[in-house]
Amino acid sequence: MTMARGGTFEEMFTITFIIFILTGLSAARVPLEAPLGGDKLQSRSHLEYNEDAHLTARELITKYGYRGETHRVETSDGHILELHRITGPKGNGRPFGKPVAFLMHGLLSSSVDWLISGPEKAFAYMLADHGYDVWLGNARGNSYSRKHKKYSVLDKNFWMFSWHEIGVEDLPAMIDYVQKTTKKDKIFYIGHSQGTTSFFVMCSEKPQYNDKIHAMFAMAPVTYMKHMSSPFFRILSRFDNLLVGALEALGTYEFKPTDDFLNRVKTMACDEEASTQPLCENIMFLIGGYGTDQMNKTLLPAILGHVPAGSSARQLLHYAQLMKSDGFSRYNHGIWENLKKYGQFSPPKYDLSKVTAPVVLHYSLNDIFSHVKDVDRLEEQLPNVHSRLRVPNPKFAHLDYMWGVDAYRLLYNKTILMMNRLHEKHELED
């Protein structure tokens, strides 16, 4: 595709991407300490006022008439994670005896993802309405999980993780805590995007956790990435080695653009006279795919008030490495560091044959992150695929799993019906 002002879309994006790295991350290289929930989150300065953009996950739960709780878990390597629980609507707020649903967000996101669409549309509220004890996880480094027993977010060592550590440290710690609190031997796991990646890491590296899962619902699963068409990650994979050195030199280990940076990118890309103006018309493509008819524009202020929620730079770089390697493997530190860490020059591949928990694969045709052919390959590697379901809308994109106007009808209702049947079957077997 050639842009109206000359140059390919990818060339235009490359220019913008380089400016993004040099101006955005260097401006954001001193991250701020963030409170563990409770206080109001900062909204983007350019957004029109929207109350939900200013509320924490716990405050959103309470605002819409549900009973919520905040819990904290410490991982074996010292990260302190915050979980949010919906025990039910106010009229049915006691969690005792309810089946447990654990929801895990995607990259640059948080527990709020499952709440933003509001009652009757957001998956977390729908599950609570249908009698589930709902737990929302938060990965290390996001808005709610920025504490460590030893390090502050100003320390390099705080950020030395990718989604591998989320899989082998965060998920096991949270799942163990949920099971201990609820006294349930099995839970339902629902993951979106990176929430699926980290699950497959957990169950391949710590296969004992397969026995703790009723079923795993993989929404837009991401493991193999040969066919991913996200311009952002395509460029990132081309420059990953260069960027590792640049980020190290800048002392930048967190990926969380500042408000000032977001405003500058918006001005740079969308100004009528800017050479990169065509990008403005393609922002939704960069985020969620061309042609989506599912984006609820009235939700954008609330979404942008909470996203991006923060991550390590390594989380993005690890995905970029998968694109280059055409495999599903651990983080590539370079041949000599790999030799020290892994005892071999290349990073080990994850053994997906060890993921024996029942898995339901949800995919869509307009997803630039989770391509159908990559989902096909994942399905071939998993030994216990319960079912594979295509979202029946050809324009349904990656972020529509969270905020699509018809997600409740096309995806959530069907998922809850499957969960109910599996729970009933488990109860009969017991």
C-alpha cells in the first residue's frame, strides 16, 4: 500500500517508530512510583472528562453495584501483585460455593480491561451476574503491581522480566492464592493475548498447574507469530538488537509512555501538515486491525485513561524475538548469556505437549496479532484442545475481545454457557 504523500506505509511507520523510541522512551525513562490501587489513576491530559477514566478497578466495581475486594500476593522472586475480586452483585455478594473464574489481561493492560465496558457488557460483570466468583489478575509492572520486596520501579532489577516470568512466577502465585482463599481445587482460566502466552508458559514449565484448571479459554491466543501482521511488532522485530543496546544506554527498562509523549505523538502523526499524517487515519489499524466495526468510540476516553498500564521493555522485545525465530521459546539474551543461563547458545523452546489442561481456542479473522495460521499451529501442538471457536464476525479484531460492542453476544455469552456445562459435569463427577 502506497501512501498519498509518497513512501510506503511501513516506511512512514519506521520513521515514526524511531522518533517514538528516541523521544518517548527517553522522556519516560525515570518511572514514577505508583500506589498499589486505592488512589485515583492519572488520566491522559488530552481526554475529555470521563469519570470511569479516573477510577481504579476496585472503584469501578463498587460504582456499578458489585461487591469487590482487593488482595495482594507476593511472588517467590519478591514482586507484589494486586488482585481484584468480584464476589457478586450486591444482592448476591457472598462467594461461598460459587465456581471460580480467573481472568488475565494482555500486554500493556490491567484488570480494568475486563471492566471498562460496564455492566451487562464487560465480561467480569457478566460472570459475576451468572454466579461466578471472579478474580482479576495483574502482572508485575502494570499500574497495580509496581511494588517489590527489595527493588523500587527506579531500579533496573525490577524490570528484568518478560512474559516468561509472568508465566512461571506471577500466575502460579496468584492461582495458589485464589485456590487457598476460595478452597476450590480447580478454577476456570480466561486469558486474552499475553494472558494466553503466560498461561502456556506456566503449564509447560510447571505442568502440575494443569491439574488446577477446569478449562482454559484462550481469547486471541499468542504463541507462534510467523504470520503476525502488526506493523509495530514487525518493525520492532527488525530493530530488536539495536533497540536492546539503545534502551540499555538510555537506562530505559519500562515501557510506559508519558502523557507528554502521547500528546507529542498525537500531534506529530495527526497534524494536518505532518508528513506522517496518513498514520493518523490508520491508528485503529495499528491497534486492532483494519475495518473493525466493533470499536465503541464512547468508551475511548475510559480506555485511554487506563491503557497503557505499563510493562517491561522485555515483554515487547520477547514477542519481537518470536517473530524472528518462528518458534515459541524463552527470552534470547544473546549467545554467550544464553550459554550461561540455559547451557546452550539458543533459548530453549517451550514444550506445549505438557499443556494438558482442556483448552478452548477463540480466534477471529481480522486479528493482526493472533493470525489464524498461527492458531492452527498452536492447536496442532496442544494435546487437549476441547474446542476451537471462530468469532462469527469477519471484522472482529484483537482488542474487540475486550471492548467490542458485540463481544458480549458473539463471545462472552457462549463462553459462559460452556463454563456452566463444564462446571455441572465436574460437580456430577465429584
